[in-house]
Amino acid sequence: MIIKENKALGEKYYHFIHSSGLPVYICPKNHETAFAAVAVKYGSCDNRLPTEKEIVTVPDGTAHFLEHKLFENPDGTDAFETYTKNGGDANAFTSFEKTEYIFSCTENFYINLETLLKMVFTPYFTKASVEKEQGIIGQEIKMYEDDPDWRALLGMLEGLYVNNPVRKDIAGTVESISRITPETLYDIHKVFYHPSNTVLCICGNVDVDEVIRVCDECMGEYAPLNVILPETEEPEEVNQKRITLSLKIGMPQFAMGIKEKTPFKEDDDLLRSAEHAVILQLLFGSSSEFYCDNYASGLISDRFNYGYYNSRDWSYISIEGAADDPEAVFEAVKNEIQKRKTEFFTVEEFNRAKKVIYATECLSFNSTSETANRLAAAALEGCDMLDYATVIGNLTYEGVKNRFTAGYDMEKSVLSVVYPEEE
């Protein structure tokens, strides 16, 4: 048992690796609601499966499909019903780099934890149930085809990346999921849902010994497993600079992206994320010159947002929103970045932005769900969430300036726009 503490934050967690190979993190909080998450290092980008003979490509959307199917129990019951009966509010989601199964409750925590572990690590698939789910998810895919936010983002990623599977829809296509079989799901689960490729993160008023007891009762013995897949070859250049389509919406929806260099393995993930957070706060935060001027003029709206996103083999900056003239917004962003390349922000502005990011980090610990989710995300990437505030506090003006100067290349930028259909 390892106890990690950040005294400046007043936060700590307990960490141990269960005999099954499952890493467990418990962050104690005297809150009414407890939250638990099992995060799996397997997302939509993981479209290759190592077998005894070769590495095979699996259908797009398999990770999301598997997430749906794990709620079906071998006895024919639905895990959602079990959670509800015991006061648990459960959900799951699939992203590009991970799949996460979560629940929160104010009572019967250990019963719900047992449901979570058995559900995730005891797969059950039949041909009939897979075929039924193909119809359900097919309808979900069609529904997202009418979502302007998602279509703008997906268009941006298709423009940024040539080969990387991050450019593909997380749910796949109606055609791709039609090729998923129970055997596919079992093979995927055996490899990627090995306990050592997952983490269990808990936040709330829970007893560590009771968590260990539940893990002992629910988790079996697993042989060691190490999954190593070849990296995707991706050029530095973008695939396509402009992507447009039309939907029945009232105002154009846009997503612009800047392709960053894929992080080196020896890079400090927390430092890189913290530096980008401060840079984006300086450039586009609600108190920045860019935001104030362009919001006052009506060029951008309060739906304007931004972020830095990266995983094992992709990295990009995203700026999204709704505007009457997305091309003008793109030009304004481009001009602001070019201006700051030669006239970077002052030390005073840097320190103010750093304080904003630090305060935001501190506030995140008020939520059991956010704490557990961020703990899980950091653990899957081999980072320590409690170190992030310290990293932010230690950021230097020159380091942030150098990060900005070395990246944010508008020659590697893409604009994706969803326009209203013409009457």
C-alpha cells in the first residue's frame, strides 16, 4: 500500500496493485456521494488486435460496441437494473484513447462496486444479442450524423490527420459495426480488458479494507500480459485545410485545429499539458484581449471554447464555437497567434494566467466524480494527478514562451465548418 499526499492541496490517495494485476486508487473524501470508475486503456483508436500469429485490424467502432455489450450479464439481467435496485447511478463512455465504466451512490457502495467489477471483467456475448445491438448502435450513429458539434469536430480531425485512427468516428459506421461478432468481442476483451491494462479509481467516504475485500471476492487470477502495438505512421502535414458540410441548423458551427508534434515518450506529460493550458488561457481566456475585443464586436459568442488534447500518438489544439462568419474567426485566431509569436505576453499576464489555471485545478477536487475521473486518466498515462498542481506552480515564463514559439504553427491548421442548409 502506497499513500501519496499533496499537503499544499490537502489531498491524498491510497494506491495498491491487486493480486489480479488491477491497479487501485482510493481518494478519501467526507462527501455524501461516492464515485467509482474502471478505466480501460482501450479506445476507438486501438483498432488493431495482436493474435498468436499476427496483428489484425478490427472494425471501426468495436471499442464503443464492447462498452455497450458489457452491461448485459450472463444470467440475462441488465447491469443498469442491478445498479438502480441498489441506489447506484451508472454510466459508461468510450473516447479515442480509453473506455470508462462509472457509478455514483450515497448508499450500498460496496454492493455497487461488486456489480461494476463483475460487469467489466465477466464478458457475455451471443450472436443474437450482438445482432440486436448492431441495430441499436446503428440508430445512434445516424443520430450523431445530425449533431453539428460532433460533425464539426470530426471534420476537423479528418482534416488534421492522414492515417491516425483519431480521424474516425468513435462509434464507427453502420457498415463497420455490422462486421463485429461475439468472437471479435471476446478476443478484444481477453487482451485489452486484462486487469493490468485497466485502473480502478474511487473517491468518497469509503473504507480501504472493504474495497480490498470486494476486489478479492470479484477478481480472479490472471496470467501476466503485456500489449505492445506498432505506432501509426503519421506525417507532420495536415490532410485537408478546409472541410465543410450543411445541416439544418440556425448558425454556422466551427471547429479549428492546430496539429502539434506527437509527444516524445520522454516528454513530461504534466508539464506539456500545464504549459498549453496557460498558453490557451493567455490567448483565448475570457479576460484575454482577443476574447474581450471579439466578443464585444460580435465576431465570437459565449459558445467559444478551446483546449489542448493529446494521447499516445496524437496531439492537437482545438478551438470551437458558433459564429456568423467562421472564416473571419479563423483569421482573427491566426492573426492573434502570429502577433504573439513576436510580441509575447508580459510576465505579469503570464503570472495571472498561471494563477487561473492553478485555481481551476484546486477547485476540481471539490467533486468526487471529477477527482476519480482525472485520477483514472492520469494513471492510464503513467502520471500522478496530485503532481499536476505542483507542476503548474513551477511553470516558468521562458518555458511557456518556448512551448508556444515551438508549436502553434498555423501552416498545420484546419478549419471545419457546418453551415446552415439553404432554404
